[in-house]
Amino acid sequence: RHQIALEPANGNYRADLMHQLMIERRFDDAIQVLGETMRLLAKGERLSYQDKVWKELDSTWSHQYVYGTQTEILEVRQKIGETFEAILKDYPAVQGEIRQRASRYQVPK
């Protein structure tokens, strides 16, 4: 968090923090970092290492590494979907990667 505070547009730090929080099973904290990161992007900020953020998110979504039980995985996926829904609600004109990811990370309710 200190590194992010010093360099908020560094996607490498954000992806690393999300990963660390996930493996520590601090899912709500990881989702909060995801939301903060997506809001920066939705506002038009450019992140360095942005591809690392997307790769980390894909790894989390696909359960590429073991971070929880099946129930927890489904809950995390639901929260990821809700995060993207909130971003689209708050920034309806957003396009590009965020819009594409929002449709990819939807969970049937």
C-alpha cells in the first residue's frame, strides 16, 4: 500500500497487492483494491504494467492458483462481477477493456 501511495499509477504494485491479499484470504480487501484500480482506469488514468493487472484478475477468476474453497471462489467471482457492475453504473460511458471485462466477469444470479 505504501508503494501504491507513492506511485498510484503503477499497475505492478496494484497487481502484486491484489495477489497477496488473495493468497492471505483477505478477499474483501483484494476486491477493494480491484475497485480502486478499475475506477482509476475508468477515469482515464493510464497505469504502467496494466497487462499485469488484467493477468492477475484473469488468474483470480479462473482459479489458476488455490486461494480458497469452492464456496469462497464463487463468492469472489460474484464480488468481481459486482465491482464491474458498479464501475459501469458510475461511469456509463467507459469503453475498451473495462467494458469487455465487465461482460466477461458476469455471474448468473
